[in-house]
Amino acid sequence: MNSPYPPHYIPRPLSPPGDSEGADGFSAFPAALPAREGRRRERLAVYFLSLPEGAPDSLEPRGQSLYRRMARRLIRLEQEAYLRSPGQRRILRFGDAAALIQAFAHTAHSRCAARGIPFDARIPDGCLPLTADPRLLLLAVGCLLRDAAASGAASLRLLFKPYGLQVAVTGEPGFCTEPSQKLAAAAADAHRGAVLFSRETAAFTLSCCAGQADGFFAPAQEDWLGGPLSPANLMLF
């Protein structure tokens, strides 16, 4: 994978476990034991299913602050679930990866603009069908964008390659947190790709032939424009 940046990375240290959020929004939550994960997901489900129509935008400022905290807890659980068993075989689905990320980037741009954060997405026109774990793919891209947005500016680049797809997220120097670094590596591993980190860029690749696929994914853009469980809202609101 070609990159204009040197292949080195200076990680930001994780904050110690505690009861409040860390600077990255994730690291202050202690890791959930598998036996407790179900109970935590149930409590989160009760919260998200009780939100009014139009959330999170329709919430009052205090409610929006609570939404952000609960969203970070949910994303933290998602991260832990993928990182708990490295090398585990994933169920892949067949679909248009470029369209999936483009739909996500459209909503992410709106969220960053509302917060006054510069966001630039360059996604080439065209269809790129491949086998992928769409949930893991969006989680990795979203968490990298969240780190970049927290640094003050974010950009997303997709490059079509003969072997598949390259995803690159750029932010201010040292933007990428350790949990997001591990998640990007997990995404690359699940899709028979590679990962590279520099001070300003985190990039990973996906192979067109990552494995056998079950079913398909076909994102509809209207599904990404609202709703409390929209991936862009959870990670970038």
C-alpha cells in the first residue's frame, strides 16, 4: 500500500479506567466482561428504544449530552466485541463497499459541519462489489473519523485498487487513539488486507476476495440521515 507518509505511528496513551469519559470518548470505560456485556446491552437498548422521534436532534441540550455518553458506551462495547477474539472468522456479506462508505460519509459530513469541524471526503464514482463485514467496516471507519474530528479536522479517502479497496482517514498529527488503531487492524485482518499508521493518516485495505459471503448489504441513504442508532450519529453527533 503506497502512502505519502512515513510508516511510523506515535500513539496517544490510553487513559486509566474510571467512571467518566476519557479524552477519546472511549478509554475511560473499563472493558466489559462477556458475562456482563448482555446486561449492558439490555440497558442501552432500553435507553435507545425510549428516545423520541427525531432524536438526537430533537433532544434538549441535557438530553443530547446524555445521548453522546450512551452512544460512546455502545460503541465501546462494539469495539470490545470485535477485539476480544482476534483472528476469529467473520461472517462476510456481498455488496457495494464504496456505496456503503459513501452513504456513511454523507451523514458524517453533516454532523461535522454542525459542530464546525472541517470534513473532506473523496470517494470515487463507481461500484466496488466485494465481500465484507459491513458492521466492522463502518465501526473502523467511524472510530477513525471520530478521532480525526476530535483533533480538529478530518478527511476520508477511498482508493480503488486492483486487489480491492484502500480506506484512509487523515487528521491532525497523533490523532489516532489506540482503540481505533486496533480496530483498523482488526478490519484489515478480517478482510485479508493490510494496515498502516503515520502521524497524520490511518489507512487499511480490503481484499476483493476476502472469503465466502453470506447474504448481501445494500445501504439506502435515507436510512443514514437520522435516527438515534444511525452509525454516524452514534460516533459523530
